[in-house]
Amino acid sequence: MPSDTLDFLISGGPAIWAIAALSVATLALILWKAWDLLRSGIWSGGRHTEEAVTLWQRGETGTARSRLAGRRSLRARLAHRAMEVQGAEHLPDELAREEVERLARGLLKRAATGLRGLELAATIGPLLGLLGTVLGMIAAFQALQAAGARADPAQLAGGIWEALLTTAAGMAVAIPAQVALTWFETVIDGLRHDMEDIATRIFVPLSDPRPER
């Protein structure tokens, strides 16, 4: 570990060590969540799903289902299941909708995994920084009181400077965590809208149905 970094951690006290550990965990969580969403096909698979839904609405139900078979994106999985319960399994409309809603809730919950951790990091980062600052200020004023008339203003300024390090460090962790959280939530909101649109279009009565060739 570089000496400057070690001096920074020592100057910040126990709070800065907690913030450093939080920063590592936050970065790991952000990278993992981005990879997890990428693996889930949240930024891909939309074109194939849209093509399949369009085929379904044209009455080419078998082609539509085969277009989605084996695809692992969240949109494709929802669309394929909706087509199964609507077309192949012939469930009553109410039961079919409930089944698709249940699957959609499960997929959205799966997509939101890890967001609570980012929310926690964005919340407790500044709190840890404030705690470190308060503890540092207490120590600085205790030293000032002990020095009495021989107090050195430069010593007090140095203590305050060191105490404020934790506040800056806490904010440096919280800001990226909040930005990433907002981004991931926006992506998942878009996914939720797409799922609602897909389910609605699949459950609308087929227009101009044509027999499969």
C-alpha cells in the first residue's frame, strides 16, 4: 500500500477504514450488477422479442414462439411464456394473465437484486463520514483544551483538516453509489414498461389470423 494512502487512512481514524471497505464493496457491487444485467439480456434481445410479438399479432403464432425458443433475455422469457399460456395451453384469460403477471414480478425482482445494497451504501457513506468528522473534532478540541494557553492554532487547524477527510471520503463513496442506483432503477423501469407492453399486445385478440404453413 502506498505511504500516502496509508497516511490518509491513519489520519482518518477508524471511520476512514470503514469507508474504505465500503468503497471496495460498492465498486464490486456496481460492476457485478452491470454484468448481471448484461447477462440477463436487459440491453439486448429487444429486437427479437419485438419481431416475435409482431408475428404473433399477425397470427403467425408458431413462428413467433419458435423465434423466442431458447432465448434467455428477460423480455423474451416473458413473451414466450405469455404466448404459451395464451396459445398453446389455452388457459382461461384471467388465469393466463395472472400467470404472466407472476412471472413478470419474479423477473423484475431478479433484475432488482443488489439495488438495496447500493441504496445502503449511498445512505451510510455520508453518515460514516460525518461520524468520523465528529469524532475527529472532539479529539481536536480535547487537545486544544489540554494545551490551555499554550494552544497552537495550527495544531487545531490540522486536527480539523484531518477530521474533515472522512466527510469527503464518505461523499466520494455515496455519489457514485447513488448515480449507479439511479441508472439501474431507470433501466429496470424501462424493462417493466416493455414487459407491460409485451403482455398487453400478446393478450389482445389476434388481428387477421392466418394459419401456419
